[in-house]
Amino acid sequence: MGTEGGGFCRLDDPKRGVFTTFREPQGLPNDVVYGILEDRQNNLWLSTNKGLARFTPSSGQFYTFDNRDGLPFDEFNAGGYFASPTGRMYFGGVQGLVSFNPAAVRTNAVPPRWCLPASASSTSS
């Protein structure tokens, strides 16, 4: 369940009413969750005020997608989400519509190597 400022709540035990709440400290990009869709790999996709988050229930891990990953905007709207019968997802935001096939989304868990370019040293003559 998405909340307006309280993060994302997962129902762990329906009989006892036990929930786990995920918020920014647990990896959610923002505590306002507007929409939640499930893909064919059982991941949940959450639209927020700071991008889209893919939540993997088996690990409890989030991966955030924002403008640095190619999204045209990071702020989404309440009620603006839909999954088509083909699995394509649609999320509406303040600047338009984002559409993608979650099975085609790739992430790189290995950070790029960091290096400084060599600089030429000058000597006085």
C-alpha cells in the first residue's frame, strides 16, 4: 500500500495485520507513493515524488530510477498508473507520461571505474 508521506507498507501477515513499512531510510526515493504496479517477475514498481522505484519483494531491496537514468521527469501523480495486458507500464507525471517494458529495463550493479586524466606538467626554462 502506498501512502501520502508514510512510505510503502507491505502486508506480511494478513491474519494478524502485521505490516512492514519501507521509507526513505530503507531505500524508497520518497515517502509519497502515488502508484504501485506488479511486473511479470513479481517486482513492484512505485511512482513517487522523486522518480520510480523497483521493489524486489524477495530481497526487500529498492532500485530507484530518475532523470539520471533517462526519465524525462521525477515527479509523478496520484492515480496516474496503468499496466497493459502485454506487461507495458504507464506512469503519469507532472510533465507527461512515461511508458516502458519492465522486462527490458537493465541496471548496472558495477559502478564505473573512476580515474583522473593525466595532466602534462610544465617546466620553466
